[in-house]
Amino acid sequence: MVASCFCPASSPVLSSDDGFRSEGLPSGPWAHVGGPQLFPVSLWMPLEMSPFGCWGLPAALLALFCCPGSGEGFEVHMYPEQLVVEPGGSKLINCSTSCAQPQTGGLETALTKTLLESGAQWKQYLVSNISQDTVIHCYFTCFGNQKLKSLNISVFYPPKQVLLKLQPAWVAVGRSFTVECHVPAVKPLESLTLTLLRGQEALCNKTFARGDSGTRGATATHNSTAHREDGHHNFSCHARLDLRSLGGGIVHRVSEPQMLKVYEPRPDNQMVVIISVVSVLLFLFVTSILLCFVLGQHWRQRRMGAYGVQDA
């Protein structure tokens, strides 16, 4: 159960015998000017003579903790609670408070700000020309107490270019080739994922470690062996920048598709030359042997014929 807070609105009216006039300001030995008398002036005052009777002390505590005026229990809110923008972008910022009657309030930033609308408990600003990561503050003052609410603004650079390269573009079946994807400038690097694709098949996914505050390029490579079916698929690279942890969305970018030209391997020219030379030498060797044999037979027949004539 929650107790209701209340505040005394006016002084109690008692009879003149108790030291108060029936109306107007109090008088007499129990007089108290400037508001309701929560406690007896004298320590010897009976409880039944207190303005709140036996509930004097609890009523006083409730009045101190529940009545407005302290300004300690109010809150300050900002919307959005997280913000991510492109360089030079502009965003709306709302500052609000739970204080019913704030004395002052506003937005504290070194950026260009414009107050668009305001109410008793809220203000709306346009913050523009955001070029780097920064922190801005909403503040409100309530009954002399000031509170702040901070907002981190992150600047991101989307992957505007995704470049794909096949090395070599012509490759023989069974030979190796490399698929390379490069993004020239991106931030934040730890939110980037590069996926190399062959058709709809993912060849590899690459994520990156947190870099410095500036923009950096990112590269993913994959080595593979060429197959005949590789020549029937498009190769591409998909860049994905996930900004949800910073209060943004997901940025997608895909490279232009490329085809790998795959051909059947041909005999090595050097081997062809070697085989040709060996074949010619072998042919000459065989030919020379046959020629020697024929000439030897012919010379032998002539010699045998000469001996036969002499015998006759």
C-alpha cells in the first residue's frame, strides 16, 4: 500500500481559550506566524493541544518528505538514449524532466543547436553539423538542485564502395585462385562483417577488431582451387555494418558480381618441345641404323659378285 502525500493548506482554527483567534493570524502564548504549527512551541504542550493531535509527528515527516519544494526527487530524461549519425548529419534531441516547475533547463553541447519547441517540463532541439564522436548533456534545475543526463553520439562511415577482385581472372581446372574483397573507408570497424560469396554459397565471413577513432579500410581474402562448376557462378562480396548496439540499424552494401573463367589445362609448351626433339632424334637414330644396314648389305652383295667372276 502506498501512502498518499499531503500538505497542510492553512492554519487550524481553534477557540480563543486555546490561544488562537477563531480566524486570521494566531495569537497568545502558542502563536506561530508564517504557516501551520506542526509542533508545540513549548515542550510541555500536551499532544492533544497540537494542531494535528496525536498524529503531529507522522504528519510532519510526511510533509517534509512528500511535499514539493526540496527538488531532490526529480529526474531528467533524453530521447533518444543512443544516437549514431553520418558525418555532417542532424538529429532531434528531446530533453524532459519530472519536476513540475523547473527553474532552468536546456542542452549543453559544443555542436550547433536550435531550440524548436518547448514546454514547462520539456524542450526539443535540432543538433546539426555532427562531424565526430561527442557527448551532449540535458540539464534541469528544480528548487535549486540541478541534474544532468548525458548522451553519447557516434559518427559512422558506411561502406559506400565494396570492391571485388579475382586473381587470376582466367584459371585452369585444378589451379588455385584468390577472391579478394576491399572496403576503402568504414567506421566503426568492429561492427563490420565481410562475406565472400560464390552464387548464394558463403565462402567465408570475416569480422574485425576494434580500431582507432578514425576511418580505416578493410580487406577479406579467400584462396580456393578452381573447379569446372566455378565458371558457372557469380562471385560477389557482401558488406554488413551492424549499428544496433549504438542505437542505429544495419547498413548493407554488395559488390558488382564477377565471373571466373575456367578452362581445361593444356600441355606445357616446354614439354611439347622436349617430346618433339626426342622424337626427331629417335627417328634419326633408327633411320641411320636402317641406312647402315642397307648400305652394308649392298656392299656385301657387290663384293660377293666380284669373287664369283674371278673364280670363273
